[in-house]
Amino acid sequence: MPHQGEILQETIKNSGISITRIVDGLGITRPTMYRKFKEETLDYAFVKRVGEIIGHDFSNDFTSSHQSVLPFVTHKADVTPVNTVTNKSSSLQSTEADPIKQLLALQTKYIALLEAYNELLLKVYGPR
């Protein structure tokens, strides 16, 4: 099974867009891009930026085994409920019915914050 870097490389190759155009859009060098192709796991923001440049949505390209190693994605923890919990805690537990959804919502907010921060850095300091 190909790893994330290989999937990225193959998708870029199939897009017909040159590596030069992509690295210029990302503000990185060609050797950096080729190193990314060798990495088993890639940063979500990086993959998203590449997808925007080549007009491709990578969300369907990574299988669930790939997604489990993406940053901030965790497996559901096995939690054994304790019977001695008060009613107040049980009502709190019912509001947290799906911690995976909450985690993904937090991940989305965090990524949006990082992207806004990166845009601010680009405005202040310019591209690399």
C-alpha cells in the first residue's frame, strides 16, 4: 500500500501541473518537495495547499489507515463507565456523546487558526 508521500507524488504527476509551479506556489524548493514524496505521513495543511494548487481534493485519497496517522487524529479510547458517578457527571457525559466528532471539530478550528497565522506571517514577512 503506498504511503502518503507516494500518493501525493502520483496525484501531482496525474494532474499535469509542473513541480516548478507547485513549489513556487508553496514557497519551497524542489528538493524539499522530493523529500515530501518520501515521507510516510504528511502535514494536513501542506497536503491541503498542494490540493488547492493542483485543484484536487485529497480527502478521499487517504484510506482510514492513512488518516489514523495524520496529525491530531486519534483512535477512540476504551472508557469503562464508573457506576459511582453523580448525576451531574452523567449529564456531562451525555453532552459528550461523540468525542471523535468533538476532536475533529477542534482539529478543524486549530487548522483554521494555523492557516490564519501563516497568512499573517506572509503579510508581515513575505514569502520565503
